[in-house]
Amino acid sequence: MKISELSERSGVSVASIKYYVREGLLPAGVTTAANQANYDDHHIHRLRLIRALVHVGNLSIASVKAVLDTVDSGTTSLHDAFGAVMHSLDEPAPEEMEPDLAQVLAEVRAWIRKRKWAVSPDAPAIHLLAEAMLILRQFDFGLDLADLDEIADVSEQSAEFEVGFAREKVDRTAAVETMLIGTVVYGRALVEIRRLALEAVSARLDTPGRARPKGKQ
Amino acid sequence: MKISELSERSGVSVASIKYYVREGLLPAGVTTAANQANYDDHHIHRLRLIRALVHVGNLSIASVKAVLDTVDSGTTSLHDAFGAVMHSLDEPAPEEMEPDLAQVLAEVRAWIRKRKWAVSPDAPAIHLLAEAMLILRQFDFGLDLADLDEIADVSEQSAEFEVGFAREKVDRTAAVETMLIGTVVYGRALVEIRRLALEAVSARLDTPGRARPKGKQ
DNA sequence: TATTTGTGGATAGTTCCACTATCCACTCTG
DNA sequence: CAGAGTGGATAGTGGAACTATCCACAAATA
């Protein structure tokens, strides 16, 4: 398949494809002559993945490159690959930090320990969670980490299903890729469902006794 | 308080504060002379909100402006204000769309109807959810909307709590603001918890029988 | 065979965004 | 009264994600 066909079938402009190749996100086609190369379904698949990460996951090109490098490198254990992918999704946290944040960070770490969650100590998610918690406190959300246990239980259950689903895949690359788009795209779907729920509940509480008498269903 | 003090106390540079004022995100101080103005705690609060939306919520300055304009405008019902805020968080969807997406979009709308969720038909979340679902299908996640009902139930419950919490606030601005940072910042916290759960579960499944005696494989 | 169209690779340009820096006439502080 | 700080205006910066142009050449079409 020529580059123009790849462009048409993937919906990505030729210029952008060339750009992705340049940046190392997409492997070059197999060159058959000085100015001729062949692309295949592999490239379409990869382009789909790139677009999903960039446009649904809001990842930067640099992050996508980091993530894809991790996917492609045959890291020893499947879990190491998952972990590496997770960590590539966000920039590592800066060294210096306010004392307030340091305090919340310590609480988050303790909470994770208490839950017996074996996560890498430098997972970006830890810092990002601490930052979010700090802001919530500044805005008087009386919310401590114990309140999150219920949510964590639910997350854990669904994660169990999700990780299991990914591990069923035949080869390691497919498994890691599944985990990746699960994290990013399925995660996005969950966020949007939450927003819809918020709007729906807000509507219901504003017009009481209309759509639903009380309770459920 | 002078602008330099506002800068120090908020951790935002003087230049950035001026920029936010210019862009209409932050009200100007009360001018006491040609080149003198007073700022107060209100400004600190607003700056905190702006930083949270920009750096935790990844909103653009333009989106933040739209959201804050909505917060400040005394829209009639509380729910209308919530809705407007929700819709300001994302750009409206483009007109044209692929047939595949249109199909999924219709399914999503039907699902929302079936759940009796009263959401505005042009809520950006609907489109974003449809886009995410489409990509999940392209990557062979055998996932139809019925599978999401359980998650939607959980979301609904937690939304009930959250909306209730916001509506308890004394004045309308505080209520809308609470809803806003709940959506953005608390939402972010949930995402990070999910990521931690994924990593933890992946670790557990890779070292069976170590942390927990559940013993698969 | 001749001509148009498309190609891969390189390089330069564009647009947008979130700031940042500079300037100025002025005023508050020491 | 000197020097630092101020509000307001305007211009500049650096990064990101493309986009456009150029070239010698190959492929498809006439």
C-alpha cells in the first residue's frame, strides 16, 4: 500500500504520517526503491493507536512516543511492561514541592500501603492523586483518604477484570496494547459516564417528583 | 493587597496574573490611583480555581474563561448553571462525522434514554463517550453499552452524593463552583485511583500467591 | 514514448497557546 | 528625593503539532 492509500484508509494526512514517522511513532514503510515504500495493515493499526492516544487521551507526541517505545520493547515481565506504560502516560513529578503537598503525598503513600497495593513508589499517579487531594482540601471538600476506600474497591474489581482481559491476549504486544488503550480510552469513557451521571442527577434534584418518585428504577 | 503580595501568596507570577486579568479570567483589582489597585482574598480564591482548572483539569485558558463566565452569570436554575458549566468544559462536537460514529452515537443516546437520564441532547460528554466506544470496538474490546450499566449505577450513586453536597452550599456561586471542581478535580482523583488499581492488580497477577493467597495459576 | 501524477526524504514555515519581557508614566516607601 | 514597585499596553518567546515546499525520481496514464 502506498502512502496516499494509507492516508485515505486511516484518515490521517500524508504530511502528518510523515511527521509521525519522523518522530519515531510510526515505523517507516518497506522501501522498494529510492522513493518508493510499502505500508500495510500494521501501519493502519498503529495510526489508529496514535490518534486514539493523542485525541482521546490528550497525550503529547512525546508521551505517545515514550509509550509506544515501551510497548515495542520486549520488557521482561508483562507487569513491568504495564508499569512502564502507565508511567510513560504522564511526566514524572518535579523534585521540589510545597510542604502542604509533601504532607498529602505522605498520606497517599500510607493509604496505598494500607491497601497493600504494590505500585512503584515513583508512579506519577501517586503525585497526581496527592495534588488533586490537596486542591480538594483547599476548597473545603471534607474528604480524607478513608472516604476513597469504597471507590478503590470498585476500581480494584474492575481492574481485575480489565487486567485479566488484557493478559488473555495471545502475544505480549497485544496484551500491553490492550492495557494501554484500556487505561486511556476506557478510562475516558468512564469519565464521560460520570459527567452524564452528574448532569442527570442534578436535573432530577432540580425537578423533584417528576421523572422518578423516589428510590431506584 | 498589592499585586506583588497577591503573586507571592498565590504562587502565580505577576506577569501571569496580569495575563489572566487581560483574558477576563480574573477581575481587575480596585484601582485607587492611576497606577495603584487593591486585591483581596477573592482574587486568591479565584487564582486557585484557575490554576486547578488549567493544571489539574488540563483546560485551555479559553475554556476556563467560558466556565468562569458561566459560574459568574446568575443563571436561573441551579441545574441550568451546572449544565452550562459541564458543557463549557469541552468544545462542542463538530457537525460532520463518519457513519460509524453516527451509529455509536445513536446507541449511546438510546442507552441514556433507557436509563432515564435527563441530559441535554447536545452535551459534549455524549459525543466523547461515543468516540471512546467506537475506538474500543475498533480494538476488539467486545463491550456493548449494557456492560456499562453497572458502572453507570455506581456513578449515579456517587453523583447523588456529590450533587447533594454542592447544593448544600449557601450561595449559588459556591454551589456551582463546588460542582465544577468536583467534576474536574475529584474526577481527576478518581482517574488516578483507577490507574493505581490497575498497576496494583497487574502486580498481583504477575506474582501469584505472594501478596494475597488467592492463588491463580 | 511522453507526460502527468505521486513518492520518500529533508527542511523550512505556520498557527496556536500560555505565558513572559519590556516599556512607560506614575506613586508609594525609606 | 532616590529607588523600587505599579497598572496598563504591547511585543516577544518557546514549545507543540502539524503543514508546505522542494527535489530527483518512479509509476501510472495517454
